[in-house]
Amino acid sequence: MEKEKIEPRFAIADFERRRHPRLSVDLPIEYYKINSRDSLNGRVLNASESGIMVNLPEMLEVDRYLITKLFFIFDLHINNIEIFAQVSWRNIHLGRDSGFRAGLRFVGISPEDMNKWRDFLNHFCEFKIPAERSLLIST
């Protein structure tokens, strides 16, 4: 019986090129379009130090600026943080009652809110975000 020669196999790994690792979450979000008093609600589906993926009830234009409020429980406290964000991408409608997905890039956040956000992310992740590697902290 002849031994079968085993050839090495090669595959291409498609590593994510994100600057900050993502964490799957399910958080409520409230958002306002600039120059509007009307708020709408959605859900945050994943998050990082520099942005979030959201499910919203409407399709927003890419490059639109929003004022967002994220709500989460951490250290037995209900936290809300305000973030000035920009729509960086959007997806097609996901089907009936599913809403629209969009990526929001953080443009401005206060130092206090950034610390709350970083603490929240660090608590649930294997990676730790050093305070000195902070992203855009001014508003």
C-alpha cells in the first residue's frame, strides 16, 4: 500500500484592520440630528473606543453628524454618555421591522464620558485600553 503524499495547504487569513477591537453589545441609544429637537431611539450592536454599529429606525446619509446618548449599566450605576458622532457607513434595509444598520464614528466626547466608556469596554474585554492612548477627547 502506497503512502499518500500530503501537500501543505495554504489559506489567506482576512484579519480585521480596525484600529480598535469591537465588542458585541446590545445597548439603547438615543440620537438627534443636528438642528433638530426630535430624538429617535435605536440599538447599539457592537462598540469600540472610537465608534459603534447601530440599528436605527431610519436610513441616514453618510457624513451626517448626530448627537447621541448611550445608556449602559456599569458598577451598579446607570450611565449615560453623550457623543458627537458622524455616520461613516450605512447598510440597506434589513427587512420588515428590522431597521437600518449604520456605523457611527466618534468625533467628540468629553474626558469624563470617555473614561466611563473605556471602563465599560475594558470590563467586558480581554484587551485593555490604556488611558494615555485616548482618542479625540475634546468637544
